[in-house]
Amino acid sequence: MDTNQPNSPASADLIIKHVWIVTMDEERRIFRDGAIAVKGDRITGVGPSPDILQNFRADTVIDGTDKFVITPGLVNGHVHVTGEPITRGLVPDNTDWQENVFGWLIPTYLSQTPQDEQLSAKLAALEMLRTGTTCFVEAGTILDLDATVQALNETGIRGRLGQWLQDRAFDPNDDQSELTKNAVAKMVAQQDRYPATEDTLLAAAPCLVGHNTATDELWREATHLAQDAHVGVTAHMSADPADPNYYLETAGARAIEHLANLDALGPHLSLTHAVHLDTHEVDLLAQTETSVTHCPMTAMKGGYGATATGLFPEMSEKGVNILLGTDGANNGNSSDLMRAMFCSAGIFKDSRQNPNLFPATQILEMATINGAKAAQMSDQIGSLEVGKKADFVLHDRKRPEWSPLIDPVNQLVYAADGRGVHSVWINGVRVIDNYRSTLIDEEKLYSEIQQASDTLVARLDRKSTPAWPVI
């Protein structure tokens, strides 16, 4: 057929037809008998099946009749891809924030080898891919960025990541100016090595550890770099009262107000946790269009006080861009963002005794388009629209949690989880097919991870003992 003739069907590489499609486009359209057409790395058509089949032809056509629901790929806005996946479950579940971070996690991170980080990153990517996440933002604790990027490139995942960035001199013998100089140089160098373009799956972005570990100068430099390079800045902030207390004592203002005074707030920035805020800080976030990454599973497990203290409903009402993260494998313990969706949908309904808070539709926005916006990628991912990247997920309807199907958004948030993800495409490439990775040798990875984990844990001074006897 001559595709150059008027009204002749356009060529595509792939068409998936007769499926439910939750587009997340501006109109939030859902097609009950929908189809999607892909050419190269882009979506070239999405709509009712008869329309797409009339206007496109493809060598590969998948008939999804009564089989699949398609959604955009999920965006995990905060996940530690090294250190914790390789030691999942090491930290006891009765540690508070201070003990968890300083007693367990930092010693574990510092005990890693570059090879450990590579294996850990591959495992994190595999778990995310198999549960429907196609893009992630790293949480800021990678030690060997080059080794980690090399490993992730083998998985097909999309992401924004950077090396561990902090510069505050806690030891009075340290040279503060030298620490800042080195941190800024590291940040600039990684951006030069891994620039963000439409053709790259993995790109660098400033990933500040946050809390009280960054000086004002590093905050300013990260802000300027992000704005110039069109990437985001991510940082932990106010998971614990220690953060606002520190800034009150040292700067005379709470954490968010201090960042506002530095001109560090804005659409480029996403602050993770943001549990211990006051109403003025919420107003500042809304006024500056700063994003907040909510990690509900971590808050619940760590007893952060998200529902007792957190002002997430107030942030939502003010229009703050809230997205979702799974955090670390010794905090939330799972990189299945669909589990975080369920938690987010329910915890404030219960704590505020208000079932109108965080409806399923808003939760799916938080997991898709809101995450893409915070990552500075909303023009490329987060919804299924013509011209956007072909990042999407096939959820398997032939499972009990998907039957019957009446409202796919309710089903996604309240009934389903990542175990029902059948296939995943990123950049037009099928990276998960029939529940298995097409690029990763899963059995080999599981074996290598166990061996590396045993070796790493043996190097630690502190040991974790299961509560019940292991015989």
C-alpha cells in the first residue's frame, strides 16, 4: 500500500488493539476498545481501535481483546537504586529515622563496592520494570555513578540520577570551601558526562542528600545548574523534626522558608518526605511550584508521622505538585509503585476521616504525569499521547484482582499491584514480555545478588538477627 497517497494508512512498527487504554491526557480519556500505534520510540496514534486500524498498518499487531489494560509507564520520584536493594530487609523494622539512617543505612552504603552498586542497580531496575515503573529519579546516594549508569544501561529503564552530593563540614577540621568546591565540581562533571536530551534514557541531575548536609552555596549552584540544563533537583527534607529544628537554630527560619530565601525553591525542585512542615511552608511550596515526593510506605514503616503531622491534604488543596516514591529497600522495602499508590489513596482518608481525600484519579496522576513534571520530562512521558515517548504498561486482565473490570482507575489503585504487569515498553522497546525481562538474565542476577549481599553484610560491624530462630 502506498502510504504517501492521501488517506492511505501510515506505517507503524507496532499496533496493540482492542484494549482498555487509560491515556492520562489533558482530557483524561479512557478508551474501552482502544488501540495504540508506535513508530520507533514514539507514539504515533492512540484512540478507538477502529480509528487506529483504519489509519495505521504495522508488521506487528497484538490483539488484546479481553486481555489487557494499557497505562502510561509509572514514574518513581524517589528510589535508592544502590545500597539498599542488595541488603533488603537488613534493618530491623523497629528503628526510628535517626537510627535507621545513621545506625544502619550510611554504614551499609559506605561498605559497597562498585560491583555491589552495579548488581543492586540492576535488581532495582528489574523490580521497577516488572511492576510497571518505566522512569525513576534516584534518591541521591550513589557512590560510583559511572559503574551504576553502565549497569542500568543494560536494563532498558529510563531515569535521572546522580552521585551522592553533600558538602557541609560537620568536622571542624574539614576545609568547608574545599568540600563545597569538590561537590560543585562533581555535580558539573556528571552533568557534562550524562547530559539530558530527548535521545538519552539515563541522564544526570543534581541529587542532593538534603536534610542539613548541603551548604547554601551548594543549594544555589545546584539550582543554577538545573535551570541551565533543564533537569530537576531532588533532595530529602523534613522527614524528621531535626531538619526544621536545625534551620531554625542556624538560620532563624524553618527549612522550606530558608530554601525560599536562597531562591532554591521552584518548579525544578522536588523535596522528598516533607512531613514536618507548617502552613507557611506549604504556602511557599505552592507559590513557587515546588514539587513534593510522598513516600507513604516509608512513612508508615518508619513512623514518620505523615498522617498525624503531615499536611499533604493541605498541599493538595493549595495545588502543590505531589508525586510518589518508594524510597529504599530498607524503608518502604518495595519498589512496586502500585503498592505506594494504594497506601497514598487510603492513609489520609482514614486519618482525617474524609473519604473525599486523594481519590483514585488523583493518585494515578501522582504516579504518572506529576512524576514526569517533577523530573522535567512531562513533554516526553507521563501520558499516552501522539508524539510522546512510547513508554507504556500492559496490565494482565486475566487475573482475579482484575475481574470484573468496571472502572480501570479504581482497579489500578485499590485492587491491582505490580504483580499483574504483563509487558512493558520503554522508548518503543519491549523490556518486559510475559512477566519476564527481555534484557536481563534474571536467574543469574538473583544468584549474584545473594552472594554479593552475603559478602557485604559480613563486612558490616553491625549485624541484623531475625526475631525468630532460623534453623
